[in-house]
Amino acid sequence: MYSEFIDKFGAKIIDDNILKRIEEISGEKPHKFLRRGIFYAHRDFEKILDMYDRGEEFYLYTGRGPSNNLHIGHIIPFEFTAYLQRIFNVKVVIQITDDEKYFTRDLDQETINQYADDNIIQIMKTGFIPEKTFIFKNMEYIGTLYHNICRIQKILKLVTVGKTFGFIGNNDQDELKITDKDINMGAVSFCPIQMAPCFSSSFPDFFGKNSKLMCLIPCAIDQDPYFRLVRDIAEKLGENKPAMIYSKFIPSLTSNEKMSSSVHNTAIFITDDMNIVKKKIYASLSGGGDTKELHRKNGANLEVDVAYQYLSILIDNDDELVEITDKYKSGVMLTGELKNRTIDVVMDVMERYK
């Protein structure tokens, strides 16, 4: 999946040269999510680094569809964006897509608004600089966004959006057809709303009315379709193409699929207490041997072991991770020991959100 994303859509790998430049800029080792390849691909990130070297201003943009609670997978892009804000000392805009949630979920606006307010409190605990951070809910800010939304809507073709997101396809005669007849107009028209924050002029009170700053967007690869489209039309609108930096997914507890907040026992939520975290991690998909003897003999399969993958993403100490990796892979460390250390690391992360 991740290599296919590079090959099919033309993103670039974050290589050692980029990591070296980040270290020179920050005066510290690159973030653990960079060192371990969690954020692994990009578009035009070199341009952002060149701009920083020249002392030119840019900004960061990320977002969240409000939900009942954030899980570990949700906070990774926010922690990374807060890190980028700190090392570059730039402003951040955070879009809360309450409208998209209303269009695509069986939830009323009051419930979604409460989710959004709770999520905003959780997000700000990630470490953003308050005076350099603007968080907005679409339903409240739509009037200010609307000028750029209209500009995008006028130039963006419905068939392009439909094919990109799969609700328009081709039949056997190569004629266009609607593939999702239940999709509502709100979901169809949402794409330009997520694109508008790529233009700094969408935030006249934060950047200035005639601002033309370049944008850097940290996100998971599933958000790429929105930003590929906006990159295709940006120059026609006289705007800068946004730069991108992409992350992999944190897996579900029970498989190597993406963690989902809608399936409660497959995700670790940041409000889970220690007993719940223990229960979930002890029950997670293991790559260890079926018996102690087989594990000692053959070691663990790290590619399928979810507890190990969480540990490798979240633990701070590189040397400890190398030691654990060697011991668990060779069978010296047992699955129970590995899962206990993972529980400790996860609880340390979650402590920040209490």
C-alpha cells in the first residue's frame, strides 16, 4: 500500500538528505515519526525547507472530523504538526469538519458540535502554540471560507471530483454513471470546503486579507485525493500549490488494517484507563510463537505483531527500541514482556491528555 502510493501517485520518499536538513534546522534529531518512517513521503517539502532557509513565511494546515473520542491514531498527525510548528516557528490552521460529519453520519448537529468542542480541547493538549494556532469549525467559519470555496467550485469539475472519490464511474460502454446513488449533495460538495484552507487568503484575520502564503499539510495518505486535486487547480487560481508530508496508518488492535474509532475494541482511545488499555493490548494480534518453546526457537513476526508496532511508533528511546526489536525478533523476549512494555509506553502518551 505505501510503496504503491509512491509509485501510483508520484509522491517522493523522505530521504536522508531531508532528515539531515531538518536536523540542521531544529538542532535536534528529527522527530521519532520521521526517524522511524511513520511520516515517510512528501510533495514539495524541499520547497518548504528552502523557504525556511530564505526566511520566507509559510503555514501549516491540518484537520479533524469530530468524533466521540480521539484514539491513538488520531493524535499522531497532531503531535507531528505541533512539532513542525515548533521547529519552524510558524502558524497553524486546524479545520474541524463538523459539516462533513453531518453529511456522512447519522448524527444531529447538536451532538456533532459537542464532539467538536471536546476534540478541540483534546487537540490543544498536543502542544500547539496558542497564539500561533487558529482552530475553526466549518459550520461557524463557512462565511469567511466561502469566497475561496466558490472560486474552487467554479473551476473544479464535478466529474473530476466524482471519479476521484468514487461516486462517478464508467460502465461497459465507457459512459459515465453514478456509482453511489445514496450520496447526498452535502457530501458531493464537501471537497472544495476541505481545499479552501490550502489558501492563506481564507484566513484574512489570521494572515491578512491579501495573503499568498504557501501551505504545508501533514496528513495520512487517505487524505491525499483532496490535495492532489487542489494542487492541480491552484496555479489557475493564482495560488501556491500546497506542499504535503504523508504518514502511514497506525493499525487496528485486531488486524493490520487502519485503526477505526467506530469499532471500539479495535482502537485505544486517549480517555481509556489503564485496565482497559491492558485488556486491549493483551488481546491484540500477536506475532509471537504459539507456545513459549516455539517462540524461543523461531522468534516473533514483527510485521503482524500489533503491540510491537505500537511500541515502535510511540517509544521515545531509539536505543531501547533497537534492543527490544532484537530480543523479541530472536525469541529472547516473550510476548507478555513486549506487551507490558507497550502498555507502559501507551499510558505515558495518554497521560498528556488527562
